[in-house]
Amino acid sequence: MKKNIGTINSMMRISGGLTLLAWSIAKMAKEEPIGGQMFLAFMGAQKVAEGVTNYCPMTDMFGLDKKPVQKPITM
């Protein structure tokens, strides 16, 4: 599996995913789990997995990692 996201992007995905996962698990522990909380827990776990592996399937599917980066315009 090729890496298609950078280090900073990976760290952001891990921290955001863990935050979302912790919040949804705490919410489910407090009250009866509903579908929305289960979905958010799944999405948080998916973002953590993407950050750990440095691979995003959506980025690969849309080919966003293959586009050249434009240089800023200087005056």
C-alpha cells in the first residue's frame, strides 16, 4: 500500500479521529447507543487507521495525490 498523505495530515487525522472516537464512546457509555453515535465511532476509528497507515482510500480514488502543487505567485 502506497502512502498518499503527508505527516502533518496524518497527525491531524489521528488526533481528530481519537477525539471523535473518545467523544462518541463516552456518549454511548452515558446513554443507550443509537445509530448516529455508532456511526461517529466508526468514522473516528477510520480516521485513526488512515493516519496510522498514511493511506486514504478517498484520496487515492479521486487521484488527489497525483495533482501537481502550484507555486505561489511572487511579485
